[in-house]
Amino acid sequence: MGRSKAQVPQSAQYYELAEWLRSLRRRSGLTYRRMSQLIQEDRISEPGCSAVTLLRADRGTFLPRRQVVEAYAQVCGATRREARVQWERAAQQAEPSAAGACQAPAVSPSGRRLEFVYHPAHLLEAMHRVRRAAGQPSLRELQKRARDLGTGPLPRSTLADVLAGLRMPSEDLLIAYVRACGEQGHLLTLWRHAWARAQDSDMT
């Protein structure tokens, strides 16, 4: 059976997340060491989910990385989607830096940070938001800006379909679009990660 730990104090900032994780581990009967081994064997997450990392994740005193919560939950029998919901709920209570952002967070029209984009609808909202912030340039102007920046083609007909919600953008098209809207630096990495999660949403 899993090694018992002191209870999470209800005053802990991330009490609900910690209790949810611990309930999963209790049901699974796994030790942290065995959880870490299974995560690596099954390639559930990237390297870094050591037994110590997993042990710290359910203390409730800090917000673990989302990938750690997902790996912890999956190896104990929960789904990745369930883990995401629980992590998002906890992250709403966190300061921007605690959620893993080193800079001011990017926000979609609904107030959703790019780190919380998991579905094509979320991504589409964020795309419309960044265009409005850029002054609502026309599709022709966006195409010209992309060409001037050397970001690759930004076909107007394809972009029109994407912005109408008729199709998902390719990663290259998305990056060309947001660069044409003025996004740069670390924000491009956030957009790439958001695209990957949205692309993956129907397969998890």
C-alpha cells in the first residue's frame, strides 16, 4: 500500500487539488516510487516526475506543474482531462507566476490565459482577441504583414475559414497570424503550446 502522510491542512492554498490527488493514490495503493517508475515505463510524461516530485505535488502548499498533476492522476487511474480540470481550478487561485508564467499572461476575450487553452473554441477566441488588440487589420493586411516578416504564407481564404471556425489552423499558419498581429518572443511559445493542446483535445 502507499505510504501514509500527514493530512493536508484545510488552510492549505491548494487543499482541494492535494486531497483529490491523494484520494487517487489511496485507491491505487501505489507508492510514490512505484508511481514514478510506471510514469517512466509508460512514457506518460517527460522526464522529471521523480518520487520526490510526486510526493511534493500533493502537499497542498504550492501549485505543481500541470504535467506533473496529469502524470500523477493518469498513473493512479484518472484521465488526463480530469487532471486538467482539477489543475485549472487550482490555478485560478494562484498568482500569475505560480501558474508557470514568467511574464504577464496572455488573455483571450473570455479572460482565459493561453496556458488554459485546451480546445479549438478556446484557440479561436484567443485568435480573435489578438486581432482586435492589433486594431482589427484586414485579411489582406495580415497577409502583407506576414510576407514582410518572412513568416511564411498566410492565405486569405484559409485564414477566413479558420477565423469563421470552419477549420483548425496549422501550427505554421497560427504562428504567422499571431506574428502578423504583433505577438513575439515568449508569447510565440505559449501560442504553440496552446495550439498543440487544442489539436490534441479530441484525442484524449
